[in-house]
Amino acid sequence: MIKPKKLKKGDTIAIISPSSGLAKLFPHRIERAKIALERLGFKVKLFPTTSKFENGKAGIITERVKDIHDAFSDKSVKAIMCAIGGLSANELLEKLDYGLIKKNPKIFCGYSDITILHCAIQKKSNFVTFYGPCAMTQFGEYPEPLKYTVDFFLKAVANDKPVGIISSSEKWTDEVLDWGTKEDLKRPRKLSPNLGHVWLKEGKAEGKIVGGCLYSLLQVKGTEYDLDYADKILFIEVPEGEDFTKGTPLSYVDSQLMDLRNAGVFDKIKGLIVGVSFGYKENEPDQFKEFIRNHTKEYNFPVLFNVNIGHADPIITMPLGVKANLDSTSNLFSIDESGTES
């Protein structure tokens, strides 16, 4: 796969909103993200979709497609960060100029339904993208972005060496503070001790890493944008449900995992990584683990649970399509190939 150039201090990061229009409703989150990225030594360019709202989306389809094309075409832009995820990135796939994108490979970062764009760009433009922070959700954090998130972002995008060993964060949070009343500007979110990595199935695996938000991976299943899962290490993470303070109902997750099995994905992969669960309380995290165990019991690959990927914070930045390593005997998860080049 083609690798984009690493990010250097003084480089410009474009912020676009290819899905949800929440950046228009909560501009303080975008402004905080801009300040945080500038403090790290980068320039920030806000594209028009960060100030558009159309039926919940960041503008109409043509406006969102134009921002993507313009961000990739702009020679001053060295990296593209999505403002937030949403529900409508899938509207853009048939309208994107993948030839233009391939001619201008850049760091492209985001998570949640941005998974859909990662899949399409990897498949059609054949370059490494980055499953990691969005501007509003991670870099808009008060009073500043979480250090673990920032450190792993810079390891992945501002370095031409492999990210290396993925250590678990000491603390984590899935607390939701109301952006509308600006509760998120009154205090930091509460952090709790993190249990760390948990091996649900032991073993070893080496392979290129692919994945993303479980629901979004299923949105492209069987389409021309679907991933090649053969001999890969797959990671999945589960987003919030209709109630954005709670996780996806576990009955839905159970069904979605069955969809992966029915599609033959588990027959192809060499290892499975599951992100820290978001919005699950009381006995729900244990139920989630049991669903994972149940759906993987017939397979020989290792399963690593509770990794800092996805909707609970802090998170790592994952270069997609590079070599990774799992080894339960030494409690090892590592990214062994760089996602960028000098």
C-alpha cells in the first residue's frame, strides 16, 4: 500500500466534516480542537462543511464530497482530520474521485462511521489511512486532549517508524457531558482505572491490520468497498446507541457479530481485537465479553479484548493495512510497520 508523508511541525491539518453536522451546532468543540492542534505545532484549516448543517448532516452530498476532493487536492494540506463521525458517510462513496485521492495520498484520520471512508479509500486508492481521533471528540476535550490519545496520534502520523508496542491506558472514560449547555467546558470528564488488555482467547498472530466500527464495517459488506479479510488481524469497536449516552444494545451487537460470521469473515482472519466498550454498565461488559467468546469459540485465532480503540477515551491511532503482531504469552500487541514515510 502507498504510505502518506509523515506530519511535521508547521504542516497544515485540514478539518472536514464528511458525515454529521454537529460541528455547526457545537462550534466551541471545533475551536478547542483547532487550538489544541496549533499548540502541538500544526496549522489548521477549517473546511466549509465544519460550519454546515442540513437535516443533521454537514451539508448536502455534493458539499461534503467537494470538501474531501478539495482537502486532498490542496497542496498546502498534509493531513485530513474528520470533525466527527455520524450516519451518512455512506452517501459519498459513489461520488468520490478515487483517482484524484490516490494521486494525493495524505494522512486521513477519523473513526466511527468514518470507517466507511477508510474502507473505500483503502480499496479504491490503495493507501494507508488512520483509524484515530476526530477533531471534536478527542482534540476538543476540556481542558486539553488526553495525553495518551495525543502521544499515540503523534507516534502514528508524525513519525516514519512503527508505532510499536500498544500499551493500555492507565485510566479511561465514557462519560458524556452535555455539549449543548457547555457542561463540557466546566470540568474534565471523570476517569476511572482501566483493567487493561484482556485475552479472551490465547494464541499468536501476525498479519496486516484492518477494521473499524462494527456497524459500519457491515454497511460495506458485500459491496465493491468491502475489505479483504484474508490472513488479516481484524479490530472492531462498538459505538453509542440511539441514546448517545449508552452503548449499542447488546442484542444488536450479538446479531452484528453473527453477520460477520455468516459473511465468512471469522473463517479468514488470523486474529481479533476488540475495543474498550462504550456506555455499558453493571453486568453489560461481562455480557459483551461472553458474546465475543461465543462467536469465536469455534475458531483458532487469538482474541484480545479491551484495547483503547473507538468511542471510549483515550484512544490510539491505528495505521490501517500495516503489519501487526499479537502474542498472548507475552501479553503483546504491537504495530510493526510504519504507516507513513519521510
